[in-house]
Amino acid sequence: MNPATSPRDARADTRLLVVDPDGGGRLDTTIAALPRLLSAGDLVIVNDAATLPASLRGRRDGDPDPAAAIELRLTGAGAPGRWPAILLGAGDWRTPTERRPPPPILAVGERIELVDVAGAVVLAAIVVDVDPRSPRLVTLAFDRQGEALWAALYRGGAPVQYSYHRAPLALWSVQSAFAGRPWAAEMPSAGRPLDWRTLGGLRRAGVGLARLTHAAGLSSSGDPAMDRLLPLPERYAIPEATIAAITATQARGGRIIAVGTTVVRALEGSVAASGRLRAGVGVTDLRLGPASALQVVDAILTGMHAPGESHHALLQAFARPAALLDAWGHAAGAGYLAHEFGDSMLILPARARARPAHAA
Amino acid sequence: MQRDLRYDLSGITALITGASRGLGRALALALADAGARLVLVARDPAPLEAVVAEIRGRGGEAHPVIADVGDKAAIHAIAGQAAALVGDLDLLIHNASTLGPTPLRLLLDTECEDLEAVLAVNLVGPFRLTRAIAGSMALRGRGLVITISSDAATEAYPEWGAYSISKAALDHLARIWAAELAESGVDVLAIDPGEMDTKMHADALPGADPATLARPEAVAAVILEMIRDPARAPSGARLSVPRWQQEGAR
């Protein structure tokens, strides 16, 4: 399947393949049809994280050699003042990530200078930890905090770029229409096609809308060993109002539709962590797969994920591999587009799953 | 249960543009004293940092963001930094504005590029910044967006062309946005502060007697009254500070 190579302005024109995982039914339509596809009493939950300018360029302190250039990609917040990051080597977005040279191996205590597009130093970081599983996964402490740090990140950082795009992505292209706090290292792309006309249509159709914030992490690093460690633990926050909406929806037999794998991981992760769905902040590294029993979510609106991709394993909690393969084959043959600005899939059972109540 | 921000300002989060002097500074001080947590935007670091220091000295919370609201590339950086510093935003005040070239001049003497530059700061900047923030407000069912108007938006004052046009358009932007957000929980107000003793006023009318002009602090206090009075200041209204004061005095 070909990737979409640039952002699409008419978000609701995104093609949508609707799959009934139980009955095997399939429908080719667009996101604009979503209000007619769901029922009054269903609940749509979105991830309202804004996308960070998570990609920073720099060099190891005192090393002017261009071959020793570093790109670092912030991947969410760790402890206060501690920033996990994945390192990539020289080159830029035009080179596919997996063909970039490896970054220099850094040791704890080493300093990195980060620069803006003009090459001026905007920020410095000290390596405070190197993950024993991969030298590309480090934890950094920056030389400033608060507004000075955020100003430097927004001055020197850019959104993570993709080699299959025609042109560099601007920060405004990688935000949903409802983005709030900049927690996401990469855009939680499942929500991007939802424009406010569609969201208004859902409301008029009696479909509820709720939110959570999940720090969507990096999807790939270009290094297979590093990629096997993904997804890293990711922070999420679920408001009380969302818990209340879920409880009410389940009580009336409505379906919970997660917009994106990040929403699934936050909700199912919350239950996995404490036995029940709770409001508040948490961290999840939950990996879902075919054996996972979903405790909260009934349906998922997501992008086009190829069999074999990490996101695809999570989809197997919603539908059998054969159904997913069949849907993928149909979509590829029908010219659906993949990746961040591509088309969408909605795995929608006819009814909410039967399950014991998990409300707080 | 979250408090209604139209009644209780303590703990609300607010972004104010053009906050380094004049009305923007006065609003920042007043909101900080009411317990709001602020992000303040201006182009000039020194006066903005002085306002931040003053607020912190009084025990309030304020964070400076140096940016030009007329710059398209700055918009998501402003919104992102603000949400990173104080969390999801409750209140957005579009106060930053430019008069355009001074001395003020006839439309026939106004360069096209100068009109475009005034529109970029006074109209398109607020449009872009609202787009970047009001979606989150609508999703949360909570928020207030305020645009600052002028009687130049409703009166045809010769030589006030570029500024007037931008403020008239901004008024209508606020009105339409209020209508579109009518059931979302997000309110939009346009507020004419009246004539104030500020640098902008002095730039426009150098000969004016400051004794005849309102103090920005007094105007800011009235604006806080408006925020706290949704019955008298409903979403979609275009309010005037001098008229509010006259009506309140009756």
C-alpha cells in the first residue's frame, strides 16, 4: 500500500474502510460518514495530545565533524527534568530512517549541543542514562527548565519527519483539530481526519465525545534492535468526565469507540494497572495482541496498518488475523493510502462486548 | 467538578497576547491577582519580563512567551508552549494589535502592504491562534475567547482605515465564532475598552490629554466584571467598557 505523501486539508474526505469483525461485513466510505455509522448512545474517545517538535539536531560537545551529527527525538517525559530520547545519526528526513548511519555512542556525563535551523545553539543536554538494551536510547537532562526550556524546544525543534513525504512537515500539519497539551512525540494520527463538521455531526446523532491525553511515542527508530523495545512506557491522563461517560455508555449498552491505538492503550492500560478504569495520570507499556481480552474498548478507528507493523498486533485484539488480512488486501487493491496522512479503518462490532462493569 | 470559569477565575489558565504594556499588562496583573495562571505573549522580552517579575513578586503565576502573533510560524509554538507551561487553556485574550504606520493616514495614502500587515496581526493572527486553541476548548466543553475591539470598528473615522477595518473584521469573526460554538461550552466576547492612556493611544493621537483617558487598570477591572457576568455579557455580545460603566452606574 502506498503512503500518503503530504497532509490532506479536506480531513473528512479521508477514505474509511469499515469492518465488522464478527459478521465479516465491509464498507468503503469516508470519515464524513462517521455520524451515520455510529448509533445514538455510543461514545467516541479521542486523544487530545498536541504533537511536540520532538526532533532536535545537534552535535556531541566540541565535535565539529559533520559525520558526528546527532538527531535526537524526544519520546515523552520521564521523571521531572528527565527526558528520554532516541538518537539517530547524520542525515535528515530525506533519507529513510533505516538507512541513516548510526549515531555516535554516548556515555553518561557527555554533553550535546542542540541547534536551530541557522546552526545557533539553543539548548544543551547532559546524558544522565544510557539504556542497557540499546545505546540509542538515552535519558537527558537539559541545561534549563520551564519557559526557557519550552522556548528552546519550540525554537530548535521540528516535528519528526518522514522520508516518504514530498516536503518537510510544519508543526501545524501534525496536529488534530482539538489538540491541547504537547505530549505526543509523533502525531496521534488516527484523530487527524476528524474535523469539527464531523464532530458536530456525531453530537447531533446522539454520539458522545470524550477525551484523554496520551503521550504517543515514536513509531520507529530505524534500528531493528531499538524498534523491538517500542513502545516505550508512555504517560497518559484520563479525566473524571471521561470515566463518567464510559460508565454511562456501558450501562446503556452503547459502544466505546477508541480513536487510535493510543486511546486503546491508555484505557486498557489503566485497567491492567489497577484492575479497574481510573481517572488520573498513569504510565503504560501495554502491548495488546490476539490473546488480549479488551476490558473497556469495543471498536477502534485507526489508520491503515500493514500486517507486521507494531500497531497491527493491537488490531488483532479487535478482529481475527484472517479478517484483518482480508480487509488489508481489499484496501490495498482499492488504492487506500497508508501512514500518518493516509486513510482510515474502523473496526466496529454490531454490539458492545459483554463484560463485567469496570467503572470507578 | 470543574468550576465554571465565567464565575470563578482562581486557578483558571489564560493566554494573553500583547501583554507587555497597556491594556494587556493591566489584564495580566488583574487576572493574576484573581488567581489565574498566565502565559503572556509579546514581541519584546524586556518589558514582558518586567510584567512577569511584577506578577511573581505579588505571588502570582506568569510565564513569558516571546513571539509575534502576526507570524504564521509562531502560532502553534505559542499554543504549544502555553499548554506545556500551564496545561489546557481556559481563557484566550487577543489583545495584541498594531495601528499600522503612524502618523495615521488616509486610505488613499495607505500602502497595500501596510494594510496587509495590519490585518496579519490584528485579524489573521487571532484567527490562527483561536483555531489552534479553541478546538481543545470545545472538546473540553469549557473556554472563553475575548477579542479586543475599538469604536474605530463601528465608526468611520478618517485616517483610521487599516486599523478600523481590521477591528471591524475581528468583531465579526468573534460574532460568527460565538454562533458556531453556541452549544460547545465555549464563549466568545468582543470588548471595546474605550479610550485609554496607553502608548498605542499616544501613537495615534499624540496631542491627547491623558487626564481625559481611562487608566488601563480601571478598564481591566471592568473586563473582569464582564467575564464574571455571563448574564449581562453573553457569548456573541459586543461589549463596550464605557457603556457598561454607564449602565452599571444607573
